[in-house]
Amino acid sequence: MATVEERVKSVTARVLGLDPEEIRPEHNFTEDLGAESVQSIELVAMFEEEFGIEMDEDAALSVTNVGDAVKFIANVCKEQGVAVEE
């Protein structure tokens, strides 16, 4: 099983048309990776699908960089009893 970070990078790369190898934890979704608001909403939906979780959309959209998204998703997985590899 891939780690949460690897899965977040993979989904982000698919949605934004990027190479997952170039995505870093410190990258900001909008400023560094070029996500527009519609893509940010799509990312939230794709993360939910990838991890089998439900996230509060406002809280999820307030996460600005990849590293924080990894932590946020890992916490949601724990809260909802979804096993993930950290």
C-alpha cells in the first residue's frame, strides 16, 4: 500500500496534470501547483474517493499545501477508522 503522501501526490498529479515526482510537501496548491478553485473542489472529491472518507469541504479547502493535506487526510482517516500507511 502506498503512503498517504504518495497517494495525495498521485491524486494531485492526476487532477492538475503534473508529474507526481515534482510535487513537494511545501508546494501550495494554488500558488505553486496552479490549482484553480474548481480544481480545488475536484481535489477534495478525489481525495475522498481515493481514501474512502468524507471530509468537511470548508475545512478541506482551507488546507493550502501538500504537506498539510497529507496530515489533514491522515487525521480524517483515523477519525473515520480508515487504515492508511503513514
